[in-house]
Amino acid sequence: MKTVELYTDGACSGNPGVGGWGCLLRYNGHERELSGGEAETTNNRMELTAAIEGLRALREPCRVELYTDSRYIEQAFSAGWLENWLKSGWRKSDKSPVLNRDLWEELHRLTQEHEVSFHWVRGHAENEFNNRCDALAVAAREKLAQ
């Protein structure tokens, strides 16, 4: 099974507002950049979309090392939030509905097709790949804002 690195990031001007997402897939010396945006969205939706689109781009089941600067995404998996949401019928611990359920359901489905490990990286720091994803997300957002 191939091991792929996936870096992701989202950006939003206003929250909600115009947003963009970007991701970078790395495998065996090859790189592929993807990006897009939405006219009315939130930063969390763009973070989730970046992860989803990166996983969707894979043509076969892979081991995926997914790097995100979103604690929202990383902790949903590492702290067991997603597992609890599934058990509770998409309710948070305070019994309120989970936001962005549509995207969480798709991300969950995609993580069943691949072996995904989530890693948190500090945003806007020394990680060149996260910074490239940020630039992709911002460029996609700016293109929509024109």
C-alpha cells in the first residue's frame, strides 16, 4: 500500500465569508496541488473541504499521513470526538447538533477507504508545505472575492 503525505489548509475572509482551501499531495517525489473556494462559507468548512478533496484525489486505497493546522480536524480524530458524534447521532456532549455534519460524514467515509493518520502542525510557521497550502487557499479565496 502506498504512503502519501497530504497537507491541507483553509482560509476565510470573514467568518462566514469568502473562503478558499488548498491541499498538497506528496508521493514518491511527486507533488500535486489542488485548491478551490466558496463565496459564502466558514473557515472550518474550508479546512474540512481541503482534507476531503485531498483524500478524494487518491485513486486507490493508501496510507495517508494528513497534516493540518486545524485542531478542529485533528482532535475530532485523536480525541475521539468523531467516534462520539457517531454514537450520539451527531450530537455534541452538550446535546447540540454537530456543525458541518455533511462534511464530517464525507470525511469519515473517506477515512474508511484509506488508513489515515492525522497530524497537527502549527499554522503560519516553519512548515513549508503547510505554508504552500495556505497560499493556495488564500489565492482561491482572493480569486472569488474579485
